[in-house]
Amino acid sequence: MKEIVAIIRPEKLEEVKNALEAAGCHGMTVTEVRGRGRQLGITESYRGRDYRIDLLPKTKIEIVVNDEDVDTVVETIVKSAQTGDIGDGKIFISGVDEVVRIRTGESGKKAV
Amino acid sequence: MDAVLNSGDTAWMLVSTALVMLMTVPGVALFYGGLTKKENVLNTMFLSLIAFAVTSIIWVLYGYQFAFGADIMGFIGSPVNLLMNGVGVNTAAALAPTIPDFLYIAFQLTFAAITVALISGAVVERMKFSAWLAFIVLWVSLVYVPVAHWVWGGGFLAQLGALDFAGGTVVHINSGVAALALVYLIGKRKDTRLLPHNLGYSVIGASLLWFGWFGFNAGSALTAGGLAASAFLVTNTAAAAGMVSWVIMDYLKVGKPTVLGGISGAVAGLVAITPAAGFVTVPAALIIGLVTSVISYLAVSYLKPRLGYDDALDVFGIHGMSGIWGSVATGLFAAPFINELGTGLIYGNPGQLTAQVIAVAVVAAYSFVVTLIIGKLLDFTVGLRVSSKEEIEGLDTHLHEETGYRI
């Protein structure tokens, strides 16, 4: 089992969610976050003075999937979240030791 | 002579008084509240609300009487009718003989209250609430009341012929300069960036200011007639010109129009037309509004960073500077065919300009010096500034045990 954490542009969330659903991936946890990568920030201007806003609003999606589904999900996110400009975000993949469904107490692959 | 109350005038002035109240609560509170950090939104709004409440009480106890009582040597009013004793329900106001005394008192109350509330914009995000409370009491008593008497209550500036239709000197220069004196004492914030946490609040606040300003300026005619209508139209014209002018400055300087620029320009235009509202023509109002945003824009974006004072929400830059321009402009553009009381330079009376400049200088100097003394006194006693931990973590949780947003 793997956990896929994708940091994407907030405005791409709907597109990514719909694409994942079409690919058969329904479960996810979404958080509004702030962060920065190479984009480093944008400039805002108030009463004639410029300020660099160096942490930008991003959306974090967390999905846990079985090993064989990782490639499909990652590909789907990349395709649907991409604009080609700096600031598209990143995807992190890591291992998950165990998953438990609280409602039934099931664990392992069945619970994913 | 028995004065006769006029129901039309009385009705208009009742409405005007309520309109001016709306400028502080919630106008200024929202305008300022949206511009600060989210950790300070409630404290910022509270400074305006409490200023309105405390000033309201001072005004009926003794403030009005000292400001508008019979003149003593040009400096202060004679305090009869303390606590409103002896004011009759149907007594006509001495300075507005067609409306009841109680109404004139209430109308003037709303002016005193907004003047103090305006000052708070300079010291937000770092002033102790207890110090602010004490400041309101001392400042209204020692600065607002005498200045209002000098200009409006028959004091020496009125005798000199200085014109101030609705508060260019009494309200805007007075609050703007006091703000400057207070930030000089209280010092810079740790984070001096102006990053509005909810600019939408400020848009609503500024819009309510614009709306309420019709009561402020057209109400200052004290009658429901042609002069009020003229003041109404020049007020709107100057506000519109101020907004357009600031947006043009934005285009020239940063290349994009900003919403904060638009509302700041409208407020600057409203401030500038305030002393002139009952004296000038519509074309003059257009010039006053267009010029004032350039002045305030330069004050805010060049003067402030150069001099390094931390006037958080630009009370001096907008109210002080536009107030000075408007007061001087009144001496230039006052048209005798609008109001027989004022003939400006362009209509052949240079003396009016001199009177205006003297009034500006006297009010600014008095407000600056006495505010410094009051501020110094408070700094030695209760202390002006919160602890650095409180400032960093936010005043809402530390001073009020509340938060603006539960997210």
C-alpha cells in the first residue's frame, strides 16, 4: 500500500478530482495549505507599495492506494493538474504499513 | 426673537445625524478592520466602537457645553447645561435656529466620535486597550473640544473668518496630525507591512463612509435646502474624482488599478471636500478631488517610507494631508454665489486664503503638541504599548480572549 500526496494548484482541484473519479479512484483527503517551491512567491501591491507574498495557497490531496494502482493515480494527477508553468506542484509517494477501516475493523488491502 | 423649529430641517438633521453615526459604527470599524492582520481584526474594530461610546458619554456630560457654550475670550465655551440640565425639548439650537438644541448636540456628538475613531487607524496592532480608553477621554476633552470651539463654536478662528464647512480642520487635520504625534511616541510595529486580511470589509466600510458622508457634509448645512443639496453634489463629485485620480496614480506607478487604491482615493476626495462642501462649485469639487488623491498618494507611498513613521493605516497620509489640501482649497475656491459667507482667492479675496492657512497651522500645531503631551503622560502611567509577545501573537486573543475567525 502506498500513500500519494499531491500538492497542486487550488484551481485545479475540481479537474483532478473528476479525472481521479473517472479513473476509478474515489477516496481522498483534501486540505488547503500554503507553501512554496521554485515559484517562490508573487507580488501584491497595496497603497503604492509592493510586497512579496512568499507562501502561496496550494491544495494538498492525500490518497492511499494498493501498489498496483499507484502508476494510474499518479499519471492521472499529473495529466489533470498540469499547466506547464512554474507552480504546478509536486507528488510524493511513500509506503503505508497498515490501513484499518473504522466502521468494520477490517484491515489490509480490503480496507484501502 | 422667538425661533421657530422647522420640521423639514429637523427631519433632515435627524437623518443626517444617524448617517454620520454610520460612518464610525460600522464604517471606520470595517474600513480599518479589513486592513489589519486577522489576529487583530476584533481589536481594530473595537477601537472605533469604544471611541464612539466613550465620546458619546463625554459629549452629553460636559463636552458639548465646553465646545459650544457662549464664547469665553475666543478659547472655550462657557459650560452651562452640564449633563444637559436646562436644555428644553423645544429649545432651538443657538447655532442652528430651526432645529432643536438636542438635535444639534447629537449631530455634533457624531463628529467628535468619528474624529477620535479615525486616529485609531494609526496605532492599531500595538496599542494597549486601557491606554486607548484613557486617550479617548483626554483627547476629546483637551484637543477636540477646544478646537471645535475655535472653529465652530464662535472661538478665535471663527472670528478670524476661517471657513470649515464640515470638519476639514476640526475633524481631519486634527485627527491626522494627532495620529502622527501618537505613532511617534508608540513606535513602529514589528511587522509594518500593509497586507489586508479581508479587503472586502474595507470596501464595505469605505462605501458606508461615502454614504454617511452625505449626512456629514450636506447635514452641515443645518437646514434642508439648496445649500445642503449643493454640498451633497460637490461631496459626491469630489469622492468620485478622488477615486478616479488614485486609480490613475496606481496605473502610473504599479501598472495595475487596485481596489484599495480606489477606496482610498474616494475617502481622500471626501476628506478634501469636507471643509469646502458648502462653499464651492461642482467644477471646483472636481479639481479638489483630482488633486487630493495625488497629494495623499505621494504622502503614503513616498513621504511615509522616507520619514519612517509607522502610521499603520495612513491616517495622516489620507486624513491629515487631504484635510490640509481641502482647507487651503476652500480659501482658493469659495464662491460667494454658493454661500455668502465665503469668498475665495479666485473670486478676488486673498484674505480668505490667509485665514485658511492660519487655521490649518494653528489646529495642526495645537493637536500635535497636546497629543504628544497626552501620549507621553499615558506612556509614563498605563503604558501605550502591548508586550512584544502580545503583539506577535495578536491582540484579539491576548486583550479580549476572542478570535475573529474560528477555522
